[in-house]
Amino acid sequence: MKNRMTRRTMLALTATGAVLALTACGGNVGAGSKESSSFPSGPVTMTVGQAPGGSTDLIARAAAEGMADSLGVSMPVVNKAGANGALATKEVAAMEPDGQNLVLLNASLITITPLAVSEDETVSLDDLDVLMGLSQDDYVMVASTASGVKSIDDIKKSKKKLSFGTTGVGTGSQLAQELLMAQADIDGTTVPFDSGSPALTAVMGDQVQVSTIQLGEAKPQIDAGKVTPIVVFSKERNEFLPDVPTAIEAGYEVPVSQYRAIAAPKGLSDEAKEKLVASIKDATAADSYKSFNEKNMLTPHEISGEEVVSEWKELASTYKELTDEHGISLAGK
């Protein structure tokens, strides 16, 4: 009897152990599944395709700071400059769509770069989940003080061939400058940089005599008298440079501005997308971010990802028409 009870007890214990083991396995799978699908699972990286210190970099860092607070994780910003952001954007687009990697997009990469490079070098919005738009950034043409240039007429009358810096091939900076040069019949040497910061440094040192860069980057040096503003390329005068004429006022059709948005690899889960969009909205609603926009002369343009895609495709069509009309090729400049 005693042996029989022991055997039964052992069988019961074995069965109970098996049930517990299966339950434990099931619990681990469930927890693992939940953990793998939960977002965020760790730091979220924001990649910037431009050099540190430029407008795009500063915008990315300001947005990342607020998003990190909202998501409750750190958000390091990584700079991978080159090809107007194409290298960085393609790298991020090829990553897992888990929401842990984002990219700060320049509209010019989508709307203008295709006019300057081969098809296999372009970036398509079809490979990305665009989350939300951020801001509008106007371009200003500035000249080195050493050049003595203070107007478009001065550029046209220059006895020497001037060098013109841009923020890169296929950028709004390049398009605006090339449209102006074509319409004003200006002959010059175009020098592309990887972002606004080196383009500004070059014109301050008279390594190039003229550069077209974002207003937010140029304004401190304009105020300090280190560069001279020539024209802005917005449709109307910029409120932060009210005494500087637009290219349109000067008689040239050059309505070019820069826009920025945040995107992720295509295929985000609903959970990740909703949390990321919510974090961007939280970041842009913060007083500190609003102050950042004002300080850097950025106009809020906080539209949905769907609106960004529609708007940028329309801009791409407009810019294509302008370059065709004026016989402009952006390739190799």
C-alpha cells in the first residue's frame, strides 16, 4: 500500500510538473512575444544625413529631446552626412521597421535631388513611413564681406568669376541659386558642400564669395556683420529679415523653401507608429520647442505624414517644370 501510494504520488507530481512546465513555457512565450512587440524596447536613434551644426541637425536634436521625454527612452542623434541625406536615409530605410530607428528628412532630398542624380541614387517615400512634418526653413543668399558684394547687380557686374557655395547637390540651396543665376544670366562656379554649416564657414572665410543657406544658420553671422544678405528665396519677405528683398521682388521667379519631416522604415506596427506620432506632437507642443523655432527663424509646418507625402510630390512636379523651363541641369554642380 505504501509503495502504491508513493508511486501514485510520484505520478501526480510528474503530471503536475509537466503542467507547470508547459504553463511556464507558455508564459515565457507570451512574455517574449509581448516584449518583442512592445515599443519602445530601448533607445530610439535619430539619424541625420547632414553634418553637425547645420539647421537639419539642430532641428533633429530639438525634436529628439522632446520625443525622448515623451517616449521615456533616450534618443541619440547620429550624423551621417553625404549626398544630401540620401546615404543616411537609404541606410535607415533598409533597417527593421520596429520604430527604433528614425531619420530626419529634408524635402529637397525627395523634391530636388532626383533632378540632379541618376534614378538609382534617389530616395523614394515609398520606402518609408513618414510620421509627421516639422517646419519650413527659408533660404537666403549671403556674400562674404571681403567680396564687396551687396546686391544681385553687384554680382552681375563683378569683373571676376565668383564662386557660389551650396548646401549640396540636389538641395533647395542649389536649386534656388541655379534658378537665379540662369534667369539673371550670372556666370559662376558652383561649389557644393554637405550642409549649411560648412557652406557658411566657406563664405565667411571668402573661400567662396557667395553661398545660399538656411536663414536660421545665416542670421547670427548677418547680425554680426560677417556676411551680407543679398536676397531671400521665399515668396514674401521674411519677417526676420524685413529689409532684404525677395528674388521675386528683384524680378526672378525663384520660390524655393526647405521643409523637414520625420520618417521610419516602411512597415511600422500600428503601436509603434501611434506612439512615435504622439511623441512628435508632444515635442512640438512644448514651449522649449516653440522657442527653438522662433530662435532659429523656422515656421512651424506640423502636418500629418500623409500630407507631407502629398505636398512633397507636388513640389517635385513644380521644381521639375521650373528646371525644364529654364534649361537648368543640377547634375554635377
